[in-house]
Amino acid sequence: MPAPRFVLEDTALEITEATVRPTIAEDPVVYGRNEWLPDASIRLGEPARLRDYNIVPLQLTPVRYNPALGQLTWLRHAEVTITFQGGQIPAARPDPYFEETLATSILNFDAARLG
């Protein structure tokens, strides 16, 4: 997707909100591809730690675009099964101040808890 590029007016002597205008420029490399972008509608991100929790982001991109064809495709239905298989991990020291935030952000919060 093109990102805004900020262009300074030719006659401007200083950078101000009035002399800079955002423009959208298509990247010819990206828009010349004959492939669906992104390449998958569902993918797993890199495993990470968030405080005392092991997490893996689940990235859903239901709409994809093929620039060469000028076509969109969308995912009408998907079923995702998430399982957590933990190993022997030392007991975590829960952070009561952050628990509520995590509980609303992590899909399988109780299974992701370490220990």
C-alpha cells in the first residue's frame, strides 16, 4: 500500500504546515507485481514474551490485492484452532496491575500464562 510522501513546495523558504503537502505515490516495484499481497490471509507472527507470558501473534488479513490484475480478494470464512502446548516453565510472578490488560489482549490468556 502506498505511504504518504511529504513534498515541500518549490517556493517555500521554511517548512510549515502550509508549505508541506502530503502526496500518495505508487511504488512501481510493488504495483508491478502479479501476485496477491499480502501472500497469505492468515499467518503466525514471531513468538515473543510479553511480561510473564509467551505469545505468538495471529495476523489476519482478510482482504488481499493483486496490483497487476487490479483485483481484490477477501476471506469470507476462516476457522482457526489455537492450542497451547507448554513445557516445564518456572512459575511466573503475575503482575496484578497488568493482568486485566493482558486478559483482554491475549485470546487464550489462561493457557498462555507461564507456570
